[in-house]
Amino acid sequence: MIALVAVVVAATLALASPQVVTPPPVSAIVVPTQRSTADSILEARTTEVAKGLRCPICQGLSIQDSPSEISQQMRALVKEQLRTGKSPDDVRAYFVSKYSEWILLAPEAKGFNLVAYLAPALLFLGGLGTIALVVRRWTAAGESAGESAGESAVAQGAVAADAGQSTQPD
Amino acid sequence: MNWRRAALAAAAAAPVIALLAWGMTRDPKEIVSPLPGRNAPEFALGVFAPGEPPLARKVGDTIALASMRGKIVVFNFWASWCLECRVEHKDLSFVAQQNASKSVQFVGVLYNDVPSAGLEWIGKMGGQAYPSVLDQGARTAIDYGLYGVPETFVIDAAGRVAYKHTGPIPAALLQAKIDSLLAAPAVQSPAVQSPASR
């Protein structure tokens, strides 16, 4: 009887326990993980390059942000070139050779393009210098006005004192 | 008025105004193509619209730039959804027929469109004198730095891009370009640019 109860309990426990899943072989886990890591790296590099390339039919949009067909085709080409081992610079150089430097959303910092990079900083420094100069002049003008006002007050006080003395009866 | 101060302000503002004025003279939509003068990118594309005799090619045939060395190639990108392509269509067919006996090859490229729509459009437009090919994934279009249609490339006998035209190309202009290339002395073919160099 005890043996029968033990068998029933064991069978019930076996049925109630969660289904045992045989783990997949290690190779089956590792390969997709490696592939997905490589894919995500490729996707990230594609995004990085695509963000810097201008959509040819849009206004100021990158091929990463534009949903247009040509942008998506260009993005696919970027990805394909990166997959074949080209560097991001190689891919950018390819697009520049086809579309000129116009295709780059940020022009290369060389030659006349340096104006675009240096002008804001120079204008900012020039503005700061102008403000500093103006403030200095204002301050100097205020101080000299204060000094002259103080001097005149002193002078007026002296005059008043003299007048007071002169009005005092001997 | 402090004239010295006014002159200083004017001198500071002048370069900025000059830069802005120069910017106003430029068309922001105009992209200067680096291709003219360089080797034309290679292509090998399948015919989907045969064209008409004597310039007809069989559907499914491959037209490759490399096989047209020694000929002037007029390479025109078009689409059935492109309104301006209607403007130039008759001119292109007319010039193609006018030069059929010369060493000139016209090739149309369907850009981001489906062949059935392209064929229907050709039918509605009263035919196309020369064959048109399909450009899957717009790879050739990107290789040619295309940013819209219509765009026409005239490639010389040595395989170099001699001229690029954006927008509808007038018959007289196209004929003048072809004539100037036909009149030019033969030049040595430059090294063929490999498609693998993309």
C-alpha cells in the first residue's frame, strides 16, 4: 500500500513539475550571439556613416533620417560596403567621389571650409571682447562721474563751510 | 557722429555682407557633379524595354558600358512618375533616330520604378526609339551621383563622362554635344574603372 501511494505521489509530482527542456548545444547558442553582435556593430557603424551623408532629394536631412527610397538605397549601399571591409572613411570617400563634398552634412575641416568652423568661435570671441570693452568704458565713465560728483560735493561742502564760518558772528 | 567708429563697424560688416550676397547668387539645389572629365562608372544592366529598330535590343539582353567603348553613349535616367521626363522624351527619341547611323548609343535607365509602369508610360508616350534598362536598388544611379530625374550623361568614346545635364535636355543641346564629340579626335581609352571599386 505504501509502495502504491509512493508511486502515485511520484507520478503526480512528475506531472506537476515544469517540463524539462533540453538545453541547446553550446554551438547553437554561441553562433547566433556572435552573429547578432556582429550585426549590431555593423548596424551601429552604418548608422554612424549614414547620419553624416545628406539625402539628395531632401532639405538638410541625412540618409539615416530620411524615409525616401533613394536614402534607404544609399543606406543599404553604405551597409554593404562596410560589410565588405571598407572603413567609414572609405565609404564617405566613395559618396564624395560621386556627389562631391555636398553629400557630407558636415564639410571637412580644411581649406575654405575652415571658415565655417572658425568663424563662429572668432565672432564669439570678438563679441566678448566688444562687450568687455564697452563695459570697461561704462565703468570708467561711471567712476569718473562718481569721482567728479564726490569732488563737487566736497567742494560744495567746503564752500558751505566757508559760508558758515563767514556768517558766524565774531 | 563718430566717423572713425562708423568706418570700423562698416569694415567689420562688409565681409559678412559680401559672403551673404555671394550666397544669394548660388542655387542651393544645384549640385556640382565631380563626374565630368572622369571615367564613367561601369554598368551592366538588363533590358526591359526593347526600343525600336534600328536601335532595338532584345528584352533580357545585358547592356554594358565596357562593350560600348569607341561609341558615344547617351545615358538617360528617367521614371514613369517623373513629369519633366515627358518634356524631353520626344527630343531624346528624335536625336537617337537622327544619330542611328553614327557611332552613338542611347540607353535609358528606369529609376526607382517598376518595369510594368515604365512600359505603360513608353506606350502612352508613343514609343521610345532606344532600349531602356533596369537599375535594381538604384546602384548605378548612386554610382552616377544621381539626385533626381531626368538626368542625362554623355559619355565619350574613351569612356569618360563628357557632359552631365540635370533636367529635361533640349534636342539642340544634346545634338551639339554629340557633334562636338564626334568631331573630336579619337583619344586613347583610359583604364576601365572596376565596379568592384565601389
